[in-house]
Amino acid sequence: MKKLICIGILILFLSILNAQEAKIDSLIKISKETGKQVGELYNQYQNDPLTGKTWGVEFNLVRFITCTKKTTTLSGGFSYFGKPMMEIYFPWYYYKHHNEDYYYEDYYDDDYYDSGIDKLFYADARIRLFTGNTSNGFFMSGLTRLAFLESRDRNNDFNSTTKWGIGFGIGWRSFSYRGFNWGFSLSMGRYFTGEDGILNQGTTSILFLEEASNDYEVFYDIELLKFGFAF
């Protein structure tokens, strides 16, 4: 009888011990999961400098630096940070090439033509979706573009057109907690309206090949070192 009582007490003790171990294992598992979630939230907060900021402005310094007496290029834009991991961006671009003394050789008949005056202005509406868990870093974008092109040669022959198209792009942005930011992007698209071949395109400089692309059906643009401020 005593043996049975001892065995029963031992079984009860082991059952209580196993139950306590199960509770401890469960608490450890919950603690690990909670710690992981807290760590993720902490990292997200640490990498979210746009907290409390809704608007932003940008200006491309590279475009400004490349301005000369004969060529003017300016580029900027403003942004709306209304939702997490998303930016609504409205960039604009202005280009003017006024080079009456520049001539280039035509490949086919070896004649020389004046480059005349070329003007280009376009404005985009873009939606940028950041691939991370914050509005900081790599992004993909979709865009729609409205462009105005104008040219006039030495004989005062005037040409102009308005074009509309859509496209896509990729890029990268880095924000600071003070609001300053910089980044770069590459975009490509296609025009569906307007006339091609408006510009004189009297320059073959690689800096202006992008501007010339807007004179055709397929366009692209590269933005390097665009600086901005979010507030």
C-alpha cells in the first residue's frame, strides 16, 4: 500500500513538473516572438525619417551646373507623402538650346545646318512605391507626362507640338531626420500623342541626348544627385 501511495505521489509530482516546463517553454516562445516584433518595430521607426512630414521639394544641382551661355537646363519638383511607403511626385523639367553659331555636318549630303533654337518643357505625375517597410531606399514608379516642344531655325521657320505619354521608372532615395534628402532615378516611357522630329537637335553632346529622346516616340530620363527637403 505504501508503495502505491509513493508511486502516486511521484506520478503527481512529475505531472506538475511537466506542466511547469510546458508553461516555461510557452513563455519563452512568446517572449522570443514579442522581442522579434519589438525589434522589427524599432528598426522600422529608426528607418522612417518621414514621420510627421507631408510635403517635399527637390532641385537637380547637376542640371543647374551644366547650364552654359548657349544651353539652359533646370529640373525640380514637389512631393506629397500621404501614405506609408508611397510618394506622389510632380517633377518638372525645362531645357533651352540657343546656339546660332553652331553648325553640324549632315551625314548624308555633307551640308552644314544651323542648330537654331530648341525648347522643351515637361511635367510629370508619378507614384513611387518603396519596396522596403519605410519610405526610404529603393522604389519603383509609374508616370504620366505632358510635354511641350518648340523650335525655330535661322529662317524663322517655327514648329511646336504638345505630347502626352506614360512610362515607368526605378530609383533610390535617402532621407535624413532633419528633412534633407538626395537620390537618383531612371525612367522610360512612350508618347501616344503629338508630332515627332520637332527639335533641330544641333548638338550631339551626351548631356543632351535625353532631351532629344523627348522628340521621338520613346523617351527616357536620368536624374542624378537630385537634392530636396521634406517638411
